[in-house]
Amino acid sequence: MYNFYILETISKFPDLSQKAIAEKCNISAGKVNYTINKLLANGLLDINKNGKKFQYTVTESGKEYLKQELEEFQSTKVTLHTSGKKRIKNAVILAAGAKNDFQEPVCLVPIDEITLINRTLDILSRNGIEKIVIVTGYKAWAFEAHPSIANRPGIHFVHNADYLWTGSMASLAAAREFLNDDFILIEDDILIEENAIIELLDQKERDCILVTKESGSGDEAYIEIRNGYLYKISKDIHQMNRIDGEMIGVTKVSIDVYREMLRQFEFNKNPFMNYEYMLLDISRKINIGFLKISDMIWAEVDNTAQLQAVIDKTYPMLIRKEALFKEYELRQTIASALDIDENIITEVKPFGGMTNKNFKATIGDEEYVVRVSGAGTQDMINRIEEKKNTELVAALGINPEQLYFDETTGLKIARFITDAETLNPKTAKRPENIRKVAMTLKKLHFSGIEMINEFDTFKTLAVYELLTDKAGGTYFEDYEEVKDQVIELKNYYEKMHVQPAPCHNDTVPENFVRSTNDTLYLIDWEYSGMNDPLWDLAAFSLECGFDEKEEELFLKQYFDGTPTIQERERIIISKIFQDFLWSVWTLLKEACGDDFGPYGLNRYNRAKENIQLFKQKFGEAAKIEQ
């Protein structure tokens, strides 16, 4: 235990007595005597007599022992984290620098209809990142001028006004006010495949740099690894004892390491310090892990030549690889769900979808529809209710055979209706299809089925508003005023005491599929629940764009005659409720990263128009203020 301290003391002060050695090492004289005798016996120490005095000499073996112990001591580092993998919800994008070849921040330069930063933001959003800090410098205003960036939920801008005279560590330090938890750090000029980000986020090490093989770009940040952790970073190959890869500018950083970086940066005298070298300094006493993906597709864009190479080669190659990877993942998922050999899945291709992503899978000689839940739907849709309601309506024969449903992930596999006709707003207007839809809805509404949930427009609206606020979404300019009018209609509607019935609640024409044997199926029961049955009629009329004559034919088929005044009131009120509700649904979906163009605004404006129409037709009877 005391071998190292006593040998080190003797190597520095060879003339000391055992008593003096004990005082220097702050241990008892008896322990010094015992240890010295052991060191002499092991050949680590020699003793020479000079008159009445004894002089100790550290042998070559003793010197080697001291060096080994010193190296082991220096390699000992602090272990900050023992709890394992942690979910990352924060990100920092360093986008302060300027490139000589470009007149705008390089991450805003288009690459095949997308920019580097929008692609990065999309990847982060899809993988659970809720707060994204963008550190700007050069032409900072350009970022806020891009609605696709500035209007995203969870975006925070930080400006490094001294970007011309500082390195990347100053930019990273500028983000401190927004960071109180672990984060992923990404440089803005990086194009990288999504799976690399997914793997990095999934690493157990909370501090972890992403590494790949040498690119040969001439500007590599070489990495040396020792004992499984970061040992050296340098752009000078002559400083490297060995090269274990290249750092590319994507790193997972724990809040503890970040705070340590900030503490050291307080004493910084070199404003051009880059964050990776500060991280290297931290690694002297804290272990920094690494993830090496040798076959990763990535690129850095520093100049026009690199940009052209990305456009011509790297980006197309990356997109092909990601498409193949997603298909591979989906094939594995289907095979696991159905407990079949993956090799008998001969084809998987996209099949449309608005709320979700749908695919058609060919398995042997059969075809199936595979539904993958869309972004944000885990908070919007109760999959347990959907699964149970789907099972209830299966007995009515109006839903295709369902083979698999995972109420946790929302994955659903159903038999594909071969050679079927999916209705659209045009074909739905044909009298024969109007009749079939009316009869199908009537069969559902009068079936006596008791669905396990109630579809409550205003409870659903409250949930959508809460989620929109959480996601940082923005509302329409006169939203509160229009909402007050909708609530006024709600109060009037509730006095009708409508008896709820089993409803689909999302009767867009595309959810009606007509088979070759003339059976009409109603698919996708995500929003199903007990509701006013006239909601389904109002939805179908809206989504098909029925004019007065077409809607009158539809209602006549459903009611076996002319609807009453109150039924007509309920239909127009249902139209208003739906347009208002689904316009907020659109705001939420767009806050989660989807783009619906003018769809939501159009529905919102139509709700306002129908409010005025209702007042004109029924205002006096309903006592609605003009």
C-alpha cells in the first residue's frame, strides 16, 4: 500500500533516514521500516552504508515499478454516471460560422429541395428531441426568416455576436441558459444518415462521440482511443500514435460534462478554442466514450466543391440507403408480427396515408396493408380503444379481415382488398356509391354495438390544444373569437339531448373501399367511438365536397326520406365542429413536423362560413346572436 509513496520519496531524497521518510509520507516509523525491508527483499531498493549512515537507492526495477504505478494512476478517471442509458430530449446545433464560398449560412443552402439544417431538424424531431437550441452568428436573421425553422416547436435561437473572433466552444457556451439536461451536439454543415443519430442516441455512454473511418478529406479530426475511451483528438496526423477513426461533428454530451466544460472555459485565454479540444481536456479526468460506424454515409460542406459532391453523389446515395434500411426494418417488423420467414415477403411499397404511413406488403401470393403510426399519434389516439372497436365492428362485415394489431405501437396488418376501388371525392358522388355509403353507415349506426369510448368533440379539442401548446404550435389570428362562437353552438346543441350511436368519426371517402364482389368496406377506426351518428354524414358530405343536390340525395338515402329541421341543424353544427376540431388537429400535426399546406386554414375558414350560414338559417330558432 505504501510502496509507491516511500519509493517516490526515496527517489527524490536518497539521504533521508527512516524517521524523516515517515514524516514526509505522514505514516508511522514502524510501517516505513516494514515497507523498506519488503522493498529491499523484492529488489526494488538497495541500501548502502556510508560510515554510520545508511543511504537508500531505488533500483532499475524500482524505477520501472514507479513508472508503471504512475501511468496507472494517471489513467484513472472519474466515473460520473452509473445509471446507464438516458433518453435525450435536447439538441444543440452550432451554426454560427461563415464559409467563404457561400453568401448565406451553409446549412441554409438547398440540397435537392431540402437544406442541411431542415434535414437535421426533421431527424431530431422524429427521434424524440423536444428542445433544439440553434446557435447563430453569421447572418443570424436568415434563420428566423425561414418559417420551416423558426415556426418549429421547441426551437430556441442563441446569437454568438463574436462569432468572427471566437471558436466553437464560445458558441456552445452561449447555449448554457437553455441546457439543464443531456443533449446531442451537431455541427450545422454536416449531412449524415438518420440511423447514425439513432444509434448514437441509443448508446449507454452518456458522453459519446460519433466516429467513422478516415474520409481522406484533408481536414480530418483524427481520433485515438485507449482503454475503450477517448484519448486524443488532433488534425495533425504527426501527433497521433495511432489513428482509430475520424470525428465528424456529432456528439452526445451529458449535462455534467457540459458544466465541467463551462467551468474550464471560464479561465480560457484563447477565444478560438473549439469545443472538441475542450472535450479532450475533460477526457483527461472523465471518460468520454465513442461510437464508431465505419460504413456511415456522411459529408461535410465547407465549400462549393463539397456541396456539388453532396448534390451529385452523397445525398442520392444516402437517400437510397435510408429507403432500403426503412424497408428492411419494416420487413423485419412484419415478419415478427406474423411469425413468418422474412424471405417470403416479396415486396413492400408505400400506400398513402394522412395520419399514418401505410404500406402494401406482398407475402407469398397474398397482399396486406401495413399501417405504421404517424408522428405524434401516440398522444392523439387511444390504440386500445381503436383495437377493441375494430373487433366489435368486425362482426358486421364492414371492416376487412385484420391479422395483427399492436395497441402499444399502433402497428396494424390487415388483408388487402384485391382489385378494389378506393373512393375519392369524385367517385363518391356517383349515386350508386352515395347509396352504398348511406346504407353502410346506417348499418353501423343502428347495429346496437356499444363501443368502449365516447368521441367527445370538446374533450378531444382540449387534448389537441394542450398538445399543440406543448409542441409550441401557433393558432389562427382570430382563434379565440371563433372558438367562443363554436362554444355558443355547443351549448345550443347540448339541449337537443342526442342519443349517441357507434360511429366511425373519420368518414373521408378514402376510408371506403369497394371490392370486386360489390361489398363496401369502411377502414381505419382510429377515431371511432360513440357519437352523434349525423357526425359521420356531415363528415362524408364535407370531405366529398357535396353540393346541395348531392347532399340532399345522400340524406334521403340515409333517412329514407327528408330529414327534420333538427336533423339538418345537427348536420351543419357537426360540420362546424369538425372543421374547427380538425383545423386544430392540423396545427398539432404541423407542430410535430408534418406539412399539410393550406388544409388546416381552409377547414378553419369553412367553419367560420358555416357559422354564418347557421345563423342565417336557424339563428332565430336557436337564439344565436347575429
